[in-house]
Amino acid sequence: MPDVSARSATLRDQFARHVAWTSDTPLGLTVERAEGPFLYLDDGRRIIDFISGIAVSSLGHRHPRVVEAIKQQVDRHLHVMVYGEFIQRPQVAFASLLAAQLPPPLQVVYFTMSGTEANEGALKLAKKYTGRTRLIGFERSYHGDTHGSLSVTGRAVYQDPFRPLLPDVTFLPFDDLAALSAIDEETACVITEPIQGEGGIRVPSERWMRALRQRCTEVGALLIFDEIQTGFGRTGRLFAFETFGVVPDVLTLAKAMGGGMPLGAFVSSPEIMATLRTDPPLSHVTTFGGHPVSCAAAHAALSVLLEERLPARAAEIGQRIRRTLRHPLIREVRGRGAMLGMELVRRDVTERVVGRCLERGVLLGWTLHSDTLVRLAPPLSIPLDVLDEALSIILDELNREEREQDEG
């Protein structure tokens, strides 16, 4: 029998040959198992997952309630019919629980497999409901990599290789009151993240959010909130829009919703959602959206999130991180709750600190927008001693970097 190192080498070789890479330098960590806040690698290392699988594993990895729900549903049935035709208990139960947490009129849920699919559905819904074609997004936004979602993502570096994208899209500066006058009676929808994630963990003012809601109402444009990253407790409230005191016309969700299983959704009012039923019927369909196993996992995950008051714990985690991470090489720690960005002074410093933290067992990540902003998104269930361990390692590596700069 080949030893562990030989098996790992074979696996790495097969990964290099047969799995499509999305960069020339993938992390290349081989995960044997994951539990709670930890990843366990094939070389025996234990890694603190301080980015939660990019804001997915908010309950930590393999939460027992989620795993049990998955096992029970697997014993009942897997896929049985394309979405929306059969009554499937896991879909109905989760949609009902989710709707109970949302204000009217956000009461009807359309399940998808991912966040970008949720945004695609929301854009189609807005165009069909309003009969308009103009879409408005914001500079530095991120809404996904499929063509429609990419079309309203406000960064040319990701769009340029794939043009032409959707026509009739306008980008406005984020958190700019004066720019909102560009939203007019030809606008089908405005799509925004309540807090920009990949754009640099940018939090807008409450005044701007309220003005955005008012302007969309005035001209009859639908307001879409992309809460794919901010939703399900990450920012200290169940949904980030609650912080601003406004309600969107359409809400898009994914990431943490599935408890580690693939699941997305767009949510709207009965009136708006009804437009997908006619002219023609089946205006938007999906084969695997709302997969019963994913919905069972999501129901368990949301139940745990509510019972254990994890949104409030996200706020506590954020406060603890902000109190601890004070250092001359840190320009700023910004964000809400446990969705934070630590901005360092330079790219080379960021690269070294992130790399050395990983060597010492803490997984950090950069955002797609900035070479100096480090994503901090630990599980909302992370034990405080593990949180403090990770923060201590980050500070140690910042101190090491500072010493080396002084000596050099």
C-alpha cells in the first residue's frame, strides 16, 4: 500500500492535470476533513479557517445538526423533479422558515443553486415585471461571474475579457447621494450589496441607503439587495438591510444559507414573483435549484443560527477583532459584525503576512478588489480561545514584519 506522501503526490498530480484552475497559483492545500473552525490537512496540519470558506461556513464545518439533516433527507429522496413542480417537504419547510424571518412583502422564495444564479433570476424578474430594460449597478460592486451577473459587476478588469455583456447597464458611484438622480423611469432595477464585499468591505451611509430606496420607489424601479455574502448573520443582524431600516423589492441569498451545501435564492413579493408564471409560463426554470438535501441542510442551519443567536455573536466577534487588531502596519479594520477587512500598508507586506499566517495555521484571504485588504470572516460559532489564537498569530506576524523592516 502506498504511503500517505505518495498518495498525496498522486492526488496533487491529478489535480494539476484534470481540475481546471482559476489562477496560476492555487493554494493547493489537501483537505482530509473539516470540523468546526478547523481544516485538517493531509500533512497533519490543523488550519483555523478564518474566512469560513468565503463566508459560507458560518456555523463552522460539519455542524452536527446540519449533517444529521442531510443524512435524514438522503434516506428519503434526492432529486425527483425540476424546481417548482412537485411539493417537496424540505423546500416548503425552509421557504416557510425563511419567510417568517423577513418583513412583508418578501414572502415568496425562488431557490437556485448559487449566488450568481440568484442574481440572474432577480435581473430577469425585474425586467419582466417592469417591462423596462435599463439596469443600474455600482462601481466596485461584485455580483457573480455568469454573464448577467457580470454585466452589473462594477469592475472592468473582470468584464473586459467577456464583452459584449448585457446592454443598457449604467454604473453609479457607491454611496454618492447626488448620483442617485440618474435612476429614472426607464430603469428596471438597481442592484447593490448593502456592504460591498469584494469591492473592499465598504459600508455605505444610512442616509444614502434610505435615499436609494426612496428614489427607486419614486421612479418605479425595483431595488435588489444582493445579500449573498452579508446575509444570515454575518454582519451582526440576520440580514444587513435591517441595519439601514430599508426593505428591498428583491433579496438575493446564497453562501451561508445552505450550511455548507450549494443553495441560493431570490425572494420577493407574491405580486412581483407571479410575473414568472405567465407570458410565457415557466419564464424562469432550474433543474437542481432548491435541491432537497440542500434545503434540509439550510433549514437546520437557519434553525441553529436563530436558536444560538449567532447574529448577535457576530457583532461580538467583530468588536473583539477590532479591539485586538491595532498595529502600525494596519491602516484600518472596517466592515460590520464578522464581515471585516483589515487593510495593511502595502501589497508586499500583505502577501508576506497572509503567507506566514497560513504557515502557522491561520487561513486568511485577500479580496478580489484590493492588494492590501485582508478578508476576516471567521465562523460565527468560533470558540473565543480559537479566535484569540488566530488574532495572536496575526499580530505576531505583523510584529515580525515590523522588526524585519526596521532591521532592513
